[in-house]
Amino acid sequence: MKLTPKEQIIEKNFKLGAITKDGFMGDDVRHVHDIIQHDAMTLEKLGISSGELAARMQFFIDLGKEAIENIVDWNEYTIQVIWSRGMLPCPFGEPRLHHKIFIELRNNKLNKSIRYTQLNVHLIREHGFFEGKGSPFRLEPEELVEVLSLDQ
Ligand SMILES: [Zn+2]
């Protein structure tokens, strides 16, 4: 596939060091669009929309934000949110910036933890993008659905 100049600029945003030190692709050699499409199929099988996922992810960020840096216990969850200074742009190139918010969310009933950022929530909600395999913030749709208890 031949990329337009705008697409080439956007493509660069996903690589190491452009927006974040590690980039968004990991060692995934697929095109961004193919990664999105594959994860969209997985979500469809799970019967969950990216909007529902993102809303649940945001819910936990908002819960944890109230107790910044401190641990919050809520039902079977343990939540810790860390809010760093500065803002990050989205690799898809819209002008809006995103807070550097990181959350560690532990589901004590399942004995499983996930970690994600405010930018992850945006990428999933607006772009259906879960990042490339091997990226430090790659999220697996199945795991998200399970840990966020959306499968009940
Ligand atoms: Zn975006």
C-alpha cells in the first residue's frame, strides 16, 4: 500500500522516540490499520464495543484520580493512579493533548493486574487501537474484558 504524505507523517508518530520513548508498535510488523482491524474482530467476538471498554477503563482512572498516588480499594479492585507532569499528543495526529496518567488496576478476585494510560483509553475509544504486539502498553482485548469484569 502506498501512503499519502499525511499518512507517512502519522506513521512516523508510531515509531520509537517520536511521541514516547518506546513508540506504539513494539515488534509488530503489521500496518496500524491491520492491527486495528484484527482487534476489532476480537472485540466483535467478545460482544463488547471499544466505547464500552474505554468507558470502563476511564471509570477506574477517575476513581483512582481522587486519591492521587494513593491506593484505592473498590469492590474486588485495587487501584493506583499516577499523574505525571506534561501532556502527550495522539499518534494519529489530531491537535488535542492528553494528560500523562498511568493506572495500575488489580482484580483481586482473579488475581490479575493490568496497567494502562489515559492515552490508551483515548486510542481505544477514538481509534480502536490497542497498540502493536510487544509494545509496553499493548493491551489484549480479551484480558481487558476479563480484568474489567465486562464478561459478566
Ligand atoms: Zn487520537
